[in-house]
Amino acid sequence: MNMKVEMWDKMQHIMARYNDHMVHVLARFEGELDAPIIKKAFELAINKVKILKSVFVWGLNEPSWREIENFDVNDVFFFCEPDKDPLSFAEEKLLTIIKETKEAQIKVWHIRHKGKDMLAVLLNHMCFDGADTKVFLYYVAKIYNDLLRGGNGRLPIKQGARDSQQVYKGLTPEEYDEAMKLISYSKKQKARISYPFESAPCKERYPKINKLVIDKDMFARLKARTKEEGVSLNDIMLAAFFRATHKFVKLKEGQTLGIPNMVDLRRYLKNGETEGLCNLTSMVVSNIGDDIGKDIFETVRKVKDNMDALKSHYPGLHGLPLLKKVLDIIPYPIARFLIGTFFKNPLIGVSNIGIIDEKRFAFDGAEVGDVYMTGSVKYPPYMQLAISTFRNTVTHTVAVYGTRKDHEMFDKMLKYYNNELKVFIENRSAAGEGEYKAS
């Protein structure tokens, strides 16, 4: 069976020149899962979500998803009991790449070590984004629990449209006409500003997920302070990222830094749910000018004003009509070349993947200790700060191919970022006009 390759599937495919276009999930459990049943749960889920057991097939004009005949779950699900550190083993597996034209679009490692399990899930971003990756994992958990209780695990999951046009269905005719006129992005970043990656041969670069975890206590204090200041959590996180980034990037006179923020277009859908599992994410570019403020408090006010303005007029819908027209009219191989040549993908970005629902991501008999998600691993000079939250613990990740020096740079950036949040929480000015040691 063949399936249509939708607009955002194609864009993720085009993005392969900038990143590995994978979604990565790592869940750690306090005990053991039932090994045969979790494998069966993934098998049933994949069989229901057929795009995951398909390959990407090129065509003269249009590519397609082609379902793999005689799909075998043993090709994508692996039970492992490593002798080495299980976390290092899991992240090593997550940092591999699925070959979309040759194999199924998901891989799962069930890892067991000293009575505790992990699930490492690698999934092709072309199939769906972070939001629907979560929906898929909730579905796996639901099947698992049903099987444990003696059910057959054959539960329904949404099977509707995957296309980008569903975002317009909830608009009034007047709103639709206005949205269709948003041909280009409202704000374009002219300057190509990036982090100073080390110039080195490819063989010296390796993928790594650099992490910063904010615990429940700090997150609770952060939420309380945002309410006091009348700003959102996204505002303060973006402000802290602006300030940390400005310690590394070099701006020429007259340049300003624009940081793209990923926008979940489900905001335009009834109940915030897509019709089928898909990609439905766009972006807005935040730019607060050449003066970011003397401290985090000034920066967060600038960010709030800027983001409020961006969110007031169809955030994320700018540029979509033109993009759809290009990908619909022009044969895909040519469109891929044109978009890859003329679309200047932002070098720095932020993606808040959001909350992983602990009630829906729950497995009978095996408590989830923690879980995080991160998007694509970027190739230099690209980078992205990805944020996911589980049980009021926030995991920040920067996943890049870099040298040892590059990874040290991003670890240091995350420490600067964390210190900015602490200054905000403690409601004090940082010593030395905002300068401090990232310790």
C-alpha cells in the first residue's frame, strides 16, 4: 500500500542536509517492564500506524510512502542487557540514523540493567513531530496496559488526514482569506549568525546530547516568579537563551539576533488534535533588537513584548501558502533543490516540545522514573535548544554533531542559561553588570 508524502514530511526530508531529522525519546523505569508484552505493544502500534512500517520511495514527480511487505517487529525492536553504563548505551543507540529509503521509520531498544529498564525510541521526524510522537507513545502504553490485563491490545488510534491544510478548517471565511495572503514570513533574519563551532575535519565530530535538567523545586519557584512578573515560562526560557547565546555569538555593527521558536499549529485545531499522526509545526522568529537589556529582567520584558506581537497575527501560518504551492506544483526533486538552495534555514533555534503527560505515559507495574524528548541532532553550524517536561522536571537538550570543544561550549552555554534562570528566580541583579562564572 502506498501513502501520500505530505508537505511537512517533505520539509523534514529537505532538512536532512542540516540535521539527522530524527526524534529521540529516552524513558527510564524504576523497575522492569514485561519484555514480551512491551514488544507486542510496539508491534501492534506500528501495525496500526502504517507509515512507521513503510519506506520513503522517490518518484519522478512525487515521492510516496510504501508499506513494507512481511514487516517483522524483530527488525525494529531490540532487547539488550549491556555490560556498560546503560544510559551511555541508550544514548549511543539513540544517536544512530534511520535510513528512510531502506528500512522502517522507527527503532526501539528495550534496555535492562540491574532490575531497571529503559526504552530508547528513535523515530523519523518525517512521519510526525514531537506532539504526535507523544500521542504514539501514549498509545503504546495504553496497548501495553490492556495486554497486561488480558486484553487483545487491538485499540483504536486516530487515522485521519495528515495534510497541512487541516489547520485552516477552524478559521472563518474571513480569517481563511487573510491567512492565505500570508505568502512570506513576517520577519526574515538577514544576518547568518551562528555559534562559533570549531573548524575541524568531519572525523573529529561526533553526535552528543548535551543536557541540563531543572528539578521540581526550581521549576516550581520559576513558575511562581513568572506569575509575579506577569510573563510566561516560554518568555523567561527564551530570554535566558538570548542572554546565554549573546555570550558566544559575534554580532557585527547593525546586526541583531533573531531566534526562531517552533510553533505547534495544533493551536488552530479543534481540541488541539490533528486528524491523523503527522507533522504540524512551523515557526516565528523572535528578534529583540541590538539591546537585549542590562539583565534578565529587562530581557524578559523585551521578549514578552516581541512574542506577544508575533502571536497576535496568525503565528506560524506565514509563508505556508507559498511553500505548499511550490511543493504541489513543482516536481519534488526540483522543489527540494530550490528550497534547499534559496530557503536559508535558521542557524539557531528553540523548540519547546512541551509536557509529557505522566497519566497517559504510564505502564502498569513499572513506574516511569523520568523521560525526555529531543528533536533532530544538528550539523554545524546549526543548533537548537529543545525543551521537554515530565512530572515538573524540565530537560533542556542541545543535540549536535561537534568536536569535544564544541560540546564543551554547549555545556557552558547551558550553565549560563541556568544561571540566568536562577537570577530571575532569586529576584536579584547579577553581579558585575550581568557577568558571572558558568559554574
